Amino acid sequence: MESYIIPGIVIVIAIFFIYSYNRLISLRNMANNAWANIDTLLQKRFDLVPNLVNTVKGYMEHEREILEAITRARAAWMSAASINDNAGADRMATGALKTLFAVAENYPELKANQNFLLLQEELAGIENKIAYARRRYNTTVMVLNTAIQRFPTNLIANLFKFKPMDYYALESEQAREAPTVNLEGGEKR
């Protein structure tokens, strides 16, 4: 009877070890896949930027800084080396595109341009997909990071050097602050 106890314990530990390691690998791969989906969607969005800029350029001659901001955001995204760099470029692009579409309201000819309307609709669809992909990525990263930190899985994670992944944080610190409202002069930060 005693001769079965020690091998039984070893087998249980081995099964736990294999299960935990495989679960960590699966979670990491799911997070990497979710990141790849975000990256693909951002690529689609930034591929539309040159067409958007060319469409808008003729109408918005006095709005150069907006077009330059969009171009800078695209360049920042292309040179991004980390998730945080990527999120910063994404944040820049989102802000610049929102400004562009808000300013476009002042140009009736532009609002009537079929190409502009198609690009605006396509960008809106991509933005919705990006938002969903960000949520999915962050949820997957949360599950992975929790697994890496919880006992006893953390022993296996440390042994095989699993590292927590960064969340895709889109908000800036300024966006988290409540705005101060001045009823006489509009909104201030």
C-alpha cells in the first residue's frame, strides 16, 4: 500500500505541473493572438489615412495641423516598439481623427463628397472593431497576469520566466481627470 502513495503523489504533482504550464502557454498565446488582431485593425485604419488626407486636403487648406497630426500619429504607430508606444500612437490618431471629423462639419462640400463619406463610414466600422479587440486583449491579459501571480501556478510561471503583459491603455492621464466646467466660457481642463 505504501509503495503506491509516493508514486501517486509524484504523478499528481506531474499532472498539475503539466496542466499549469500548458494553461500558461495557452493564455500567453491567446493574448498574443488578441494583440495581433488589434495590430491588424490598426494597420487597416492607418492604411486608410493617406486616402483620407488626400480626400480632405483640397477642402481643408486652413486645417494643416489636423492633417499633420494624423500623419504624425501614423508615423508614430509604424515606429512603435511596445504596447504602450502603440497605444500612444493610437491615442494620437483617435484624437486627430475626431478633430478632423468635427472640423469637417464646417465644410459642406466635403460632407457631400462620396469618397469622404465612404472613408468616414469605413473608419467608424474599424474603430468599433478596434474597441472590441482592445477589450478582448485586456481581458485575456488580465486572465494571464492573474494566473502568473496566483499560487501555486506562480511557481511554474517563475520557473519558466513567464512575465505579466502590459494592458492596452488608451486613456491618457488627462482623460481620466474630471473636466472643470465654466458655464460662461465653455469647458476647460
